[in-house]
Amino acid sequence: MSENLTRAEAAARSSIAIDSYRVQLDVRGEETFETISTISFTADMDETFLDFIGAEVSSVVVNGEERDVEWDGARIALTGLAADNLVTVRGRGRYSHSGEGLHRFVDPLDGSVYLYTQYEPADCRRVFANMEQPDLKASFTFEITAPKEWTVLSNREEVESEIVDGGVRHIFASTERISTYLTAIVAGPYHRVTSPQDPRFSVYCRTTLAEHLDHEEIFDISLAGLAAFEQAFDYPYPWGKYDQVFVPEYNLGAMENPGLVTFTESYIFRGQSTRAQHAARANTILHEMSHMWFGDLVTPVWWDDLWLKESFAEYMGSWASVAATEFTEAWATFAARRSAWAFLNDMRPTTHPIVADIVDLEAADQAFDGITYAKGAAALRQLVAYVGEEAFFAGARVFFTRHAFGNASLDDLLSALEETSGRDLRAWAKEWLHTTGASILRVEGSTIIQEGHEPSGAEIRRPHRMSVGAYSRVGGELVLVAEETVELTESVTVSVRGDVIIPNHEAHTYAIVALDEHQTEHLLHCRIADPLARSVVWTGLWEAVRDARLDPARYVEAVGRFHDETDTTLLGQMIRNCEYLVEHYAVDVDTARTVWLGICDDSWRDAIADQEADRIYLWRAALARAGATLPEAEQVLREALDTVRGDRDERWRILIGLASTGSATEAELDAELVNPSEADIVAHMQAVASIPGRRRAAYERALDDSLSNDRISALLAGATARFDGESYPFFEIAGPVWQEHTQEMAERILYALFPEEEAGIADAEAWLEGPGAGAPNALRKIVTDGLDTLRRDRRVRDAFRDTSRFQVGER
């Protein structure tokens, strides 16, 4: 079966011009659904193929002539084509339970069925026959037959409906020209709220979640974002209505289907929620909205230029959060979380340029990473600093007008920006978009030196335009006393003076800040007043730990010292870093676990004393995870459990911690399942799977059962609980898992099960050189990344084996 479309195959088919699709679906079945796809196109070739992955292809009609069905499970052969063609394919598709294609979910609370589609990069072919590549845009008309009580949505407005066989056929207006992966369908008894300020905007969720839907805030963010984007882009929103649907068992944060944006239900908060969570949701809403221009209106030709939409959306999400909402800390959030994600990906041997070499769909699926999103966005922020915001947005306007409803490449964007900025951007693009690796800005006194190498060994020499801040201690904090804007390629000496000199303190470029030992001492003991500079510095401190330049124990001590951090995004990242550090960088992991549990306990109690709800939430959750590794933590976890009021998710978090050490029984966990929602069922599955003695069965069930994506993840999370952990035969199952599952599910399983002990280094090396030598590149990337992580873990442990406060004993 030829599922993995290559770039060369797509290029060979790209001369075809598709006028329109008419897609007819009947979604009243339980296992499969009827699908009819009628495609009108012109061709300069005798033969080509359509993409379709489903249960059956029953007929293929080409220009009125019934043809023999030639279908290998992924491609339908078309022969004897004319210059103008009309092709109709009838078949049956399979509902998905993995979040790929047409996903079907049954709500356990009321038995209602909910459907939604998710296609990017190439799962539209799981729903109807098409030519699945982004440069073959077309107009789409959908006809969806569904049970009469259901709401049915697509990219455009419904224009007609009719009763048929006890159901209703919904007919939608034809779309503008869009790519196949941007089409969308949602169906089921969804709860709807429409904005009283702008009737184009509606929000949907499952009926059983309606009481938790804070639609007012969602509308406020959405309407403010639309006004900001229309003004900045000087191009009116082009897609008519704007539906936003929160859907179950979603693999992503959201997807930018024009006129019908889908979001994960985790953005509907059933219990307590922090400011950081609301800020993240606002950023995602704005990220997806910016895609209505970057990605939907103008779409990359192929997945090599995936960054052309995702980097822009990542940048615009933060830009609009600052420009249009109360979440003006968005760039501090970006520095704390997204930059760290980019650095993690960019320092692996499998790193790639922002403009990546995407040879096939498997590679495209793995390109949705920290480089494409976060590094690309950081590079764009630097580009804005380089050419100016006015020229940047003027270039975007030219880009949209010139390529509206079509496809474009990097050269098209650079041409537009060069016109409006008057600058030659080719050299800039070469250094920023076609190189790999992270720049390191090392501070030595008042001199800043750019260091860093690509995996090839080539030195990184990117041009940086940035502000350098001088900070001095005033009272108990480090405050900005002077700043200077500099341009740096190799090194620069600044004139500003202070206790600490922080390059890039406003996060205008993509680089790791590496301070000298004297300045690091200041930062480990004294808080920086400005939250943006604080995020930049804490990201740099974490990278110093990962690079074996800072003792992991000192980082943990500093997090304990600054446990009352007011930026909840930064605090959450600091906590996550410590959790990773304890398990991977400590030589004596038991001692490290005990130290960390004590910090979590003290910090949680301090938050209670200060009546800081967000800090209580974060530290109590950290306490639950820390307690999951130490049976002696049972008493404090039960005390924490008693403080939870009306928050089901928080109760489960602590119960999972108790179950992981055998401190909660299955009977106790079962007693929590009173009128359970899907979130309760999934959490219960993880908790039971976490119990020592139950993990092997959970692992086997995750591999063998046809469960949903979320339920498989719950089983795997339980099976890999750290206390009294089990090892699984990763290298024996890697090949079969890759062959027997979709890429989404194979990656979910294999990333969860990759070994974390040092012995995995030799096993991974042997697999890559032996059984895995001929494995698909996407599978080899999983192992190569895992091997790199194990080697880094060992390097950090070895660097502080004889000096660290976590040194007692052996791992």
C-alpha cells in the first residue's frame, strides 16, 4: 500500500488544475460511512492517481465511463484521461478513533455520538478520494447526510437541507479555493453559542461540557483578534462565518480549517484554571485566526515551506496577544516555553533548517516541531527587529494580495518583504532559514560573543539585532539600569554596566544566553524584576544545566528559592524542568526525589498561606507527580487530596500519584467513577494502569486493543510509571508497531516506550546499525532522538558525579 506520497510524486502531479470537488457523505453508520467524491479537473497527462485510504472503493467513473477499480488501499489509478475530466469515486470510509480522518466519539455520559475531521498533513484521503497535496487547491461543495437531531458544520454556511430516509441531508455553500487538508466536517448534537456582537462567530462543544464553556472570554479574544488582524493585514477576513468547535480526543491544540476551527477540549476548564492556561488558550485562538491569512488564504506549495504558515501563526499569536488582549505577557511566555522547545529540537542530530527538506509525507508529519513553530517564530521576531514592524506588515499585505487563494514559496515572501523594506534579505535568509543549530550568546564581562555550531561542524554566524540590558541589585531585586541596541555577528562590546549584562533581554532574537559564573551567582540568588528578562534568563539557566555547565542540584535549589514566581507560565516551566532533571540528571535519583518532594510540599503550603490560587494549583499538581515516585509521600498526598473541592481533574492527578506507588487500591479508584465523564474514565485507566503489578497488562492492552488515542495514552502513561518501573522490549516491537499502526499512533506508542535507562544507549546504537538500518526515516528519527537524549542525560550526570548534591550512590 503506497500511503507515503513523496515530494517528487506530488510535483509530477502538480500540473493538473482542479476546478472543484463535490463530496457526499452519509455519516449515519457506526463503523463505516458512505463517501462519494466527484472531481472536475484538467490534465496534461494520460494517467495519474487519486488518494484514498478506506474500507472499500466500489466504483470509479471517468468522463461517464465505468472503469475497473485499481486501488491498492491508498491510491486509485486513473487512466485514459482527457484534457477536461470529471471523475466520480464511490466507496466507504472507516471512522477513526485515533484523531486522524473522520473521528467518531461516543460520550459515556449520555451516549451521544460526536464526529469531527482532522486532516493535516494528509488525512483528508481517509474521508474522500482526492489529490492530497497542498498546491492542488480547488473549490469544495459538501453534502452531508446525518441523523436529524444533529448539528452539521463545514467550512461554509449551510444553504439547503432536505429530509432523506429518516435523516437530513445538509448542503453547504461552495468554498473559495483551498487545499484538501483545510476542508472540515463536524457533526453531532453539539451545544452552540453565538456571539451577540458579531453573528459570524459561534462556539460549539459537547452538550455535557456546556456548563463549563466560558464563551464570553472566547468571544472577547476572538473579536479583538479579528479587529487587530484586519487592521494589520489590511485584508478583510475572507471566509464568511467563523465557527470554533471544541472536540473530544483531539491530537492537537487546534486546527485552522477556514470558517470551522477545531480545538482540543482541554481548553474547556472543568475545574480550577490558571492565568497561564487562559493565556495559552488565547494564544491558540489567535494563532489559528492568523492562519486564515497565513496558510489558508496563501498556502505553501509543499511541506518544505510548512514554516511559512506555522512560524507566522506562532509569531502572530504572541503579537496579537500583546496588541489586542489582556495577556500582554505573551513574549515572556514564548521565551519561557516555546524557545525552550525550539532549543530542545535544534540541538539534536536530527535538527533541520527552518526551511526544511521534506521529501515525503512521513517527514512532513514530523516537521510539526519546535523548529518549524518556535524557532521559526523567533526568527520572524528577529526579522521584524531587522526590517521594522511597519515594513514587515506592509510586506505581508503585498504577499496576501499577490497570492490570494493560491500557493506561494519562500522566494515569494522575501520578494514582498524586500519591496517594502528596501533591504536585501537573501543573505539574512541564508543565515537564518537555511542553517541549523542554536546560537549561544556568551557573556564575558561586557563582551558578548556568538558561539555555536551546526551538526556539520560549521560555525553559526547569524546576524542579531537586539537590545542588551544592564541589571543591578536594587533592594531585593535586579532591575534594569541601562540598555543598548547592538548588531552582532561575531562579538560586540557594550558600554552599559551593571551587576548582570543580559543580551537579548527583550527576546527579539533566537539565542541561548550563557552568562559567566559571577553573573550566574547573582541570578541564582536574586530575582530579576522584569518578567520578560526573567524568562530569557531562566531559559538560559536550564540550557546551562542541559549543557552540563550548571549543577542540576543548584537549579533545583534556585527553583525552591523562587517558588513564589508570579508568572505562572514561567513557574510551570521551572517545575517541569525540575521534574525532568530529578529523573534524568541526578546520579542518586532517590535522594533527588526526596529533595524535590520536600520543595513541592513546602512550596504548596506557602502558596496556601499566601492564598495564591494559581501557585496552589501548580505546586499541588507538582506534589502529586513528585509523590508518584515515593511511597512515603502517601500521607502528604492524602492531605493534599482533602484540600481539593469540586475539581475532578485535580483529584485524579493526586490519585494517580497515590496509585503509582501502590498507595491507592483499585477499589478506591473504582469508587471515584460516579457518573463518569470521558475525562474521568481516561484518568481512571491511567491510575489503574499505574498500580505496580498492573503495568504489563496495560502495556499489552495498549498495543493490542483498538482503543481511542486518549485511552491508549492513558494506558501507556500508567505502564511507564517511574516507581518500581518496568522495562519493555522497545527494539523488538518498534518495526511491527510502525507497520501495524498509523503514524500518529505509532509515534505515540514508541515515544512513550523508548527506554530511559543508560543501557538503552547500546541497544539503540545496535538497532540503528543492525535491524533498523533499513527502517523508514521517520522511525529512525524516533530512535536517533531517543539515543541523543540518553547520551545527553549521561553526559550531565557524569559532569557532576563527584560534586553534585545529588551524588549519593549510583543510578
